[in-house]
Amino acid sequence: MTDDKRLETILEPERYELSAGPLYCFELDRREFFQLMGCGLAVFCLTPRAEGAETIDERSFAAGQRQPAQIAAWLHIGEDGVISVYTGKAEIGQNIRTSLAQALADELPAPFDSIRMVMADTRLTPYDAGTFGSQTTPRMSPILRKAGAAAREALIQLAAERWGTGAKDLKAEDGKITGPGSKSISYGELTKGKQLMESIAGDPEMKQSSDWAVSGRSIPKVGACEFVTGEHRYASDHALPGMLIGKVLRPAFLGASLKSADLSAAQAMEGVTAVQDGDFIGVAAPDLPTAEAALLAIKAEWTRPDSISSKELYSHLVSTAGRSDGAKESGSLETGFSAAAHTLEAEYTIAYIAHTPLEPRAALAVWQDGGLMVWTGSQRPFGVQEELQRAFRLPPEKVHVIVPDTGSGYGGKHTGEAAVEAARLAKAAGAPVKVIWTRTEEFSWAYVRPAGVIRIKGGVAEDGSVAAWEAHNYNSGSSGLRPMYEFPNQSNVFHRCDSPLRQGSYRGLAATANHFARESFIDELAHAAGMDPLAFRLKNMRDERFIGVLTAAAERFGWKESKSTPERGFGLAAGFEKNSYVATCAEIEIDKNKKRVRVVRVVEAFDCGPVINPDHLNNQIEGMILMGIGGALFESIEFANGNLTNGRLSQYPVPRFKDAPAIETVLMNTQGIYPAGAGETPIVGIAPAIANAIFSSTGKRIRSMPIQPELFA
Amino acid sequence: MAETITLNVNGTDRAVKASPDRMLLWVLRDELGLTGSKYGCGEGQCGACTVLVDGSPRRSCITRLSSVAGKRLTTIEGLAQNGELHPLQQAFIDEDALQCGYCTPGMIVAGAGLLMKKPDPTVDEILDSMQGNVCRCGTYNRIVKAIQRAAKAMKEARP
């Protein structure tokens, strides 16, 4: 793959991930900064686009000016040797609190335990667009590495001045600068009494992955002890004196607006504040039962918008297809199809599914001194801040959003509904208010992964090479639509459609749907060409890393020795997304009644470049295989008459203990490049691998996610 | 109507003024400040709210206060003893059996309840007893290993 093509793939627009908003501004001047932080050395990292355009120096602070806005992260080395790193990224279970600290520990270098990550706080940390798109490792991690490298050079310079020696004779290691004649001084000692500010000028050289000492090791999760003891406080666990519990009245139908409401009975209840503001109706009460009773006492009438049911979903999507992003074409389809010995067409459907993060949306809000402070679980702390600014017409400095390490997101926590609701109720009640969404609210009023219809037409030549490839994705999205295979003549089109449900980001987003369709269809082509699915794929691959993951997974799995029976099937799939490669092999069992598929064994090979934390990466991959099994086998949001019909955990099955297959991973650990993110791509291979395994066992081709058992019965 | 009800939580009697109909989870969290037990679904389907009642795992989100008065309650906050983690808490760290950690208190309490009844559970027994606990991050295989590891550690620690 050429560099241009790769770049285009990486930068492929994510339809549902919002772009950056206003940039962050610090309010502190230099003196205040060090008063707050204590003496030491501070290093500011500019965002890549600001590098070279602006530098931060002492003058800009001395003049009392605000810092330049385009800061991506910064770190502070204190007199006590504690290294504090400030980043707007949020920890949601992907373990970046650990992996980012590993990156910095390598670069300084410093003991891992001396690093303290301060994250996701709109007052303390620089602006960040959000924790999504597998961007923390490829974007934030090198920024911190460069900050570490700049700090290292500054510390060496300080030691050189102190000792009157040349900087080139000095070495930074393990939190100390050492020099000739067993000279040694700790970073903290070096910065004592000093107020030093550095910004990264130019491009300090980062260590090669082969020289990493802390990255590459399975450092245990930072803060694990607080999680296993229940001490960690998620947003929903925070409380303030005088805090009230808030509840919001939800519309009777999806998309409904308020016709009329009578809040008088709720308002008459002791201790209850009931608010109506436009279509928003909510209550705040001293305890949950009172809040629930007050909500029940409100009489409201809602409009009933026209709606379709999930049974009509796919025809609705295709029939409302409007603007497309234009075909991404290469070669000539006409030439390709005329050269094909076999031409096939197929349609695949992908249901809406719910993220179901175990911590539902929650927020605690308090107003003080005309400003607003909110604790909430989110992947976009600054996005929530912007929502609050808009909702209450406040300047950014009046809105402080704190995101404690969050009870997962999977792309489902990009929005700030609970924060806005808690803030509105707190404003009315004149007291802190906490809102925790119920699971039912989370199902109905959050957003879902887009459903989609994918149509593919493909032609395969006599020798097994794919001569023509034409793919249309309706609604689910463009990410991962373009094949990583060498198809000389291809066209890929994403069509925007009317979505009856509120839809948004999801782990891997459309790449899961597009890989399901593509990898299933490639199996269909292989079958038409009379070739083994592995050999057929390899015949159409050129990219070495793509070939590498597929070969590694097939070998570990024992693909050649795997012979399907009516009760047992074997399938594989390969993929590329967000600059990482994956290949998945699955073994499935089908019960005697042909009603149930069980995934018994999965081997997945993954190449995201050099591995930062092998155990945490394995944990992510295993988790994504489990999450992917849900979407492949049974998850589907159903709706009719303006409401969900399965919006409860008792009605919406998610993967459980007995759904977990034996999982083996192969980490390719490719060196010589900067690592890609790893929280999404490993999910894309499991669904097509399962569908292909069902075909190998039953001869029935599955073209829907989730798989409908009646299709192969 | 609110009544004063005495709960024995983690070895200490705690008086709470609340309606006997209230669900235990919210009394623990909102009245006693024990926020380790989590809300996940409100219908006993996910196990994030699991506590031990006289040693047996119960879903506190669907357990009425009146049904546990005078019984021995153990929450995640009560598992560590004298500053030392319960072997299963330690095993969760050692096996990296968590990601976001939100299901973890319920998982550990449910697992600790199992180990009290069956000190050396088979894999099938672990799966059967943990099937009602959901981990959306998908760390199930690691949790099974953590329970096995804790069982082994507890066996070795017995005289």
C-alpha cells in the first residue's frame, strides 16, 4: 500500500465522531502556575499543528499573558521528584493511565511509580477533542514522549551547568542525571527552588521501540487496588453535602415533543423541586424514592411522531438513501467484471446495537459563584463542557467538568446528557443534584450503533484473483469500507440514510459492519472459485503486515488441519482499520437442534506495531472478541410503535461467562514504527469468522448481524 | 413510612431511617456511603450490586430492606481484613481481571461467596455461579482464572 493510500485510510472521515471545538485557554500566569504546582520544571507540548508556529517561553508568562491555546499536554517535575502529567484524555478501562505513563517513563527516563497522570479535568488539563478513534496511542503518546525527551535534555543541561561539565558526558537514567566520577543527582533535586518552563521546540528525538525499557512490559493496571476494593469513585459514586437526587421525565415515544404538562402535584411534595423548561421536565428530591414518586405525579402529554418498526428497518434505510460521499474508485469495474469467471452479488444487514456500558450515564452538578462544576463519566470531558456552555450560555471558565475514571464507554459516552440534566435541576433546586440514568433510560435515550445494509458485487477471475469489487454501505458508515486487499478494479460508496433511532459512535464503528460483509463475501467468492478461504485471501493480498497477521493466526489455529463437520465449523477473517491489522479464526459448535451456535475457540493475531503493554493488549483483544460475539450472535435493538421493545437487560442479551470461548492471541509486535491504537480494530474479525464457520459446517450462508439461528436450521 | 432499621454491615451495626420497602443497594450507597456496590440494571440481571447476605450472594438492587434486617451483610468494602486484600481481590489484580472496573466489586463479592461454599470449585461450578454477573469489557476468562487462583491461595493458606 502506498503512503498516500495509507494516509487516506487513516484519515478517512469518521462520520459520527465530532471534530474539535474551541481551544483551551489557561487562566494562570507564570507566578500563579508555580504557586499552584510548586517549584520545578514544566514542559508544555504544543499540538502538532501549532508546533513551530508558537512557542511558550517565560516572557509570555512574565507579561501576564495567557498561554498559547494550542497545548496538547504538559508535565511538571516537582522538587519532590514527582512527575505530574496533564492530559485531557479519559481513562475508561482501556488502561491509558498505565500506557501513557509507561511512554513517559521510557523517555525521561524515570521510575514508573514517580509518574502521576492527571486526566480529563477541564480546569487542570489542556483541551482534548475526546478519547476515541484509537487516537491516544498514536497521537497523545508521542506528544508525551517528546515532552519527556525535552525534559530530559533540560535536566541534563541543568546538571551540566551545576557541575561545570559538558552535557554530552551526562546521562539520564531512572530519575537521576549521572556523570563522570560517579556524580549523581535526582531530577527533583535539580529543579529545587527553580521555576523553569520549557516548550517543545522542533522535534526532539524519541527513543526507538527497540530501546524501550518500561514500554513493552506488562506493568499492572495503575490504581487496580482502588477498583478491587470498591474505593474508586466513579461519577455516580460522588456525593456532596445537601445533595439531591434528580430524575428526568422521558417522552412517551421516541422523538416525541411535549404537548402539555401539569407539575403541580410534584411541586406540592415536600422537599421536591419540579422543573419544566421547554421539553425538559425533571425533579430533584432528597432521596430516590421521593424523586421517583414525584416523577410519577407529573402528568404530561406528548406528541406521537410517525415511526417505523425494526421489521421495516432495512428497507427504510435503503429507500431513504440520499447523499453519498461519492464512490472511492480505482481501476475500471467494467473491465474487471468482463474479466471475471464468476460474478456474485449479496446483501448483508447489520442491526442497531446498544453499547450497554455497565456504568450508565451519571453526573453530579453543583453551582457556585455563578459557575458550574460537574462530575460525569465521559469520553469527551471538553465536549461535555461545550454542551454545558451552550445549554446555560456560560463562558468556558465558568464550567468545570471532572471525569473520574469511567465505567467504560465503547464509543457510547461522547455526549453530556446527564451532565446537562443534573446542572439544570441543580440550578432550579439551588443545591447539588446527582442524576444516574436507569438502564432503561440508557437503552432508550442514549444512542445506538448505526444499523446498515451493505451490498457487494464481486467478480473473480479463473486464477482466483478478484477482478472487480463494488460495495455500497447504506447508513452504517464508511470506516473500514475500503478493502485492504489488492483489488485492481473497485468502487466503494457510503450512502447516508434516515436513521429512525438516534445513532452514534461505537467501538470500531462501521468497520465491524463493513468487515462482516466483506469477509463473508470474500468467503463466498472463494467458494465460487473452488478455493480454500485462506489460500484465496492470500492470493489477493500484497501488504506484508496483512499477510503476516493472517498467516500467524491460521498457523496458531491449525487451519490446515481443521475439517468441518455438520456440528463443528471453522472460519476465518482478516481486517485492517485505524492503522492496525487483525486476523481472526473461530471454531464453532452447532447444537443438535440446529438452534444454537457456540463459539468454542478463537485465535486472533493483531499487529498494532510495537506493543506497549502485552497483558493489557491481550485483555483488550479478549474483551473485543467477547463484545463482538454479542453483535455477531444475539444483540439487536428492536422497536415498534415509537418505543424499544427490548430495552432492558432482561430482554437484551449481552455476552456472559458461558459465551466466552477459549481465546489465544498472537501479538505481532512489529518494530520500527510508532504503535497504533488497539481499542477497536480487534473487534472487526470475529463476526465474519463465526459466519464463515457456520457456512463451513452447514453450507448455509449467514448474511445478517446478529445471526438468525433460523437461517441455518 | 420511614422506620429505623438496624443493618449489620461488614461486622458493624448501622441504624438507618428508611422505608422497609427501599432497595438495599440505594440504602447502602445513599444512606451509608458504601458506594462500592454498583447500580447496573435495577432488575437483578447484571450482578454489579451483589452483596453477601449471611454469606450468600444477593442482588441488592432488588432486595428490600425489610428482608435483610438483622442479617449479616458483607459488601465489597468489608472483604479486605486488617488492611490485607481478600485473596480474590489480590487475584483480580494478578490476573488483570478487570478493565473499567465497574463490574469488579460485584464479581469479587459473588466470587467470594462461591469460594465460601465451594473452596475448590470446578470451572463448570464457577461458570454456573457467575453466569448472572455481566462484564461488558469481556474479562470473563480472566475472572475464572482469578477465582481459581484465589482458591489455590486460600487452600495453601489453610493450616
